[in-house]
Amino acid sequence: MKSKFTISLLIISFTSFLFISCVSTNIASFKDPSYRNVSFGRFLVIANYKKIETVQKVEGMVVDHLKARGVYSVANSSLLPPIREYSDDEKRNAFIAENLDCYIIISPAGLNNATIYVPSISSTSASVSASRNKASGSSTTVTSAGGERDVVSSVDTQAELYDIQNGNIVWKGEASTEIKYNAYGQTFAGIDDVLRSFCSNIVYELEKNFLLKSTEK
């Protein structure tokens, strides 16, 4: 029983490593020096994407990472759903009701492509049939042609943090999320893996710059 549990644990650990290591994010950022001793504890998270699903995912992931650090945060799509234009008074009243002190805007900044070489791959399938005392078999080999292939190598994202009191930009970061491919031109990375990677790293970068203030117990 113990050995089965150990094997299951190893499989889970390997799978987790596989999906974590298929993407990696690097961030470069600047912080306004006048905000050196200022931190924020009540965030509005705004994802500036066209697809509603992506907006909800990005905002939700960032909110989750902030809340995990004890920072109050709310997704813009739940506070002010992007289905119509809101007046300044409506926005102001919503911000006051949530007692927000900052907002962060996360936007796509482009895709980068690369050309990789994919080797040819051969696969063989076999079949066996039996009749009375005789057996016969056959095999089929299929070869896929190799060559150069254009792939998305990285996804760029921009994040900007604003002081809600005066509209000043406090911090700006640029994230580059690399997508890794194996020797056969395959990747285990999906769009959700890319989103998870840059969302977690953006919040970590805010934390490194001492911009987060825990307000929740």
C-alpha cells in the first residue's frame, strides 16, 4: 500500500514539474521613486483583452494571487462588467464603495515567433491474425516528414499600476513568457499555462517592489 502511494506521489510530482517547466516568465519593471515608501492594499484588477474568457481568467488569477498574500482585490469584470460605457460618477461610486486605493491594468503586448527544426518521425503498427493452426501478421510504417516549423516562442504582456487617488502611474512591468518545445517540436504548454505564469510573476514582482500591503486576515 505504501509503495502504491509513493508511486502515485511521484507521478503527481513529475506531472506538476512537467507543466510548470513548459513555460517561464521574466519581468523587467520600473517604479516611481516618489512611491518608495508607499504600498497598496485594495486593488482593482483590469485585464485589457478582447475575449471575455481571457479577461475573466487573467483577472481571476491575479485576484487569487493577491488574496493569497492578504491583499484585498476585486476583478473589474465583476465590479464594472465591460458590456457598456460607464460614466465617471458610476466608476467613482464603485471605487468608493469598495474603498479601492489602486488599480492595475494588464494588457497583451504581442507574440514572438521562432523557427525550429523538427526531425522526421516513423511509427509502425502491427496486426496479427490466426486461423486454425496458422498465424499471419502484417505491419505498416508511417513516416511524417521533418523540416522547419514556425512556432510561437514567447508571449509579451504589459502591466501598469496606478494610484487611484490621483491617476499617477506607480509601477510598470513588461513580462515575457517563453514557451518551451521538445526535440520533436511539441509543447505541453496551453494558453492557461501561459496566463498562470505571467499572472503569478506579475504579482510576485509587485511584492518584490514592496507595493503590496496586507489588509485581510
